[in-house]
Amino acid sequence: MPGTVVAEQRRILGQSNPAATTSTALYTVPAGVQATVHAIIICNQAGSGGTFRVSLAIAGATLATSQYLYFDTTIAANATTIATFGDGVTLSQTDVIRVYASSASQSFTAVGVERGGGL
């Protein structure tokens, strides 16, 4: 219906339980799509604290220090933390969110919205 605004539904864009100390792609924006990431949820299932990293690479660029949103950020034992991005971070096709955990007992979930449309 013309003039009707449809609320965008947030959904899981990607999930990962990376190997310890290994930078791993959490989500790569598909071709022809634009995505807005609203949050990344980090869950530490270990009985001891750890650290994590989150980076954003434009067009899948090689990992560089300028890409980090979080670097060696502490997460407590058996804890969950949510990194929120206000109105969201808009990503274009082939942009990549990478994650890194100090142990294999951490998992990551990216939540947001994808929009197609000949980008």
C-alpha cells in the first residue's frame, strides 16, 4: 500500500563459535545486499574470564588494526555481553565482521536487518 511504512524485522545475520585465538568471519554481507547490524552478542560459556575482539572490514579487506571495534575486551566467566550500535551500523556487500576469542568457549551472534535492491 503506498505510503505505508513496514517495520523491518531484525534477525540473526551470523553466528560463530570460533577456535581459540583465531580471527573468524562472523558475517559477510551477501552480493546485492545492504545490512544494518544493531548488536553483537558475546557469550562466554567458560568457568573463567576471557577476552574478545570484533572488527569490521570494508569490502573484506585484510585484517588491520584500524578495523577493531573491540580489542581484547574482558568478558567474565559464564557471562553474556551485548555490543549495541544505536541505530545500527550499515554495511555494504562484501563487508565482513570478524570475531576473535581468547578461548573456544565463546560464541558470537550478529543481529540486524538485510535489504536487497541492486546494490
